Amino acid sequence: MKLHSFLSSLKGKNIAIIVHSGADIDAISSAAALYFSLNKKFNPKIIVPGHASTAARILAKNLQIPFQTAVSPQNLEEFNGIIIVDLNSSDMLGVLSRNVLDFKKPILLIDHHKKSNQFLIKSSLALIKENAISSAEIVLEELKESKLNLAPKIYSLLACGIIADSSDFASGSKECFSAIAECLRHSTLSFSQIKELFDIREEISEKIALIKSAQRAKIFGVGELVIVTTEIGAFEAGSATFLVKAGADIVFAGNSEKGEMRISARASSFALSSAGIDLAKDILSKLAEKLKGSSGGHSAAAAFNGKEGNINQALEECVALTFEFLKKKNPKAEIKEYS
Ligand SMILES: [Mn+2]
């Protein structure tokens, strides 16, 4: 009942719901589910530091989710409390990290990432379930326990978060499947209609970007694993997911422009089970150390953000770190490039 006790501790109605920079579907759908269930009694506002992902923007357009982006530090004093969703490390708050760290009123944190060493708050109000597949599942439990009246739209939203963070149920748990069953029971939409709410292939530019990511792929083999890197102007997360669906086991898709370098990494369930790799911990956190950037995510899906630089070198570094990891498991492993 953390949400319930947080709400009763507030001394006013203004609540900021803050997600991570580069907000993904799980982040925006969890934030929106909170927004639409609180907006009758409270005055919530969704804030995305930096930018939201393409898929998140499509979902927000389709379900009229009001959110504002913060491109520079922002005074948060007008709020009586903050709910942070889908992150627990201060660097994932981007431009707002200092503002949140300085915030003295109640903060509730709902997340399913591994507890980072830059953990945001000391408060007992942190609600972290590292075994949950998505933040949406945790939000669903909290909303139900708070006895709020949940409209069908809220169930559709939470279903989006579960579908996206489980990579279409490539990973899942019994809690995750029972949560999606519950969402589908109460939503007015079918499973495929829900998936269409955040389908990035609805625009031609995105379809072409995904196909180009395959055209530009560099392909490496280590034992049974296929590692792919690609440089793409945008949609790096969508491209990485697409290339895993196309057959790659480990993908690094990146770009570097406008002062920023971004790399999205995805792994197949075969890579997770056969190599035991954790992309966030074993690869991108090490890249972040080398390139002085930041990283976050999970074993199968992770992201790196850094300063603009040579993207090809950074992608080569990702492959080298992956090979180094695989070689520790099997000293006889060799790497081969397929051209
Ligand atoms: Mn998530």
C-alpha cells in the first residue's frame, strides 16, 4: 500500500510523475495509468526529462496522454509530491536529477530495475521489485490496492507496458502473464488492438529505418551466437529489437549526432540462457566507464548515453566487450566477421 500511504502524506494536490529520459513504453504507460487514475482527486503532471522514444510518442498520441518534456533543469517546488516511475538511478533523470535530489517533500519510487549504486532516494517509500518484468505490473498492483476506480483505458495502458518490456513475452513470469490476463479482461480493446497503440511501423520513415538498420548491419559470430552492430540515424531501440527478431542474438544499434551518442542493446533469449550475459551490467556499464557516459537497463535490453563521438569505434568497443565476456566463459572462443 505504498501508493496509498504516499497519497495520504501529501499536503496538497499537485503531483509530478517523472519517468526516465528517453521514456519507453513501460515508463510512459505506467506514468499515464497513474495520471488517469489520480486526475479526479489530484492534479498530476507527467514530466519526461529530455525526450520520449518514438514508440512512447505514438502511444501518447493515440491515447491522448498529456506529458511535458523538460530540456533544462526545472524548479519542482510547485509540487506537493513526486512519483518516479521505471528508474532508480539519478543519472537516468537527465536534466532533472539535481532538482529531484534536492526535493524535500514526499517521493514515491516505483521500479523494476536492479538497484543502482546511484540510488535516488533513501526513503522507505521506494517500491522496487527486481523480478517484475515491467513497472506496469507493479503499478497495477498498487492501483488495485489503493481501491481507485480503474477505467478500461488504464488496463489498456498497463497492457502496453507489459507487452513492451517483456518483448512480446519473449521473457515472462507467472505474475506477468496473470497481469496481462487481468488487463485484457478489463480493457475494451483486443490484444492486437493494444499492440497497434504503440506500433512504430505505422509511419513509412520508421519502416525504412528498420530495413536500413539491417542493410547496414555488421555481423560477427562467436560460437553459436550472432552479434550485430548497426549505425542508424534514429529509432535505435526499435532497430535493435527488429534485428533480434530477424535472428541476431546480441545487437548494438547506435547513432551519434547533435552532441549526443546513443546506443541501444538487445539480446535474444538464447543469448541470455546460453551465455548468461547481462547487457546492462556486463557490457554497457563498462562502455559507460570507458566513454564517460551513462547506462541503464536490464539483461536483455539496455541503453547507453554519452557525448557525441566516433560511433563506429563505440560499436566496435561493444563487440570487443562482448567477446571478452564470452571468452571468460569459454577461453577457446573465437570471433569471426561475416561480410
Ligand atoms: Mn521498464
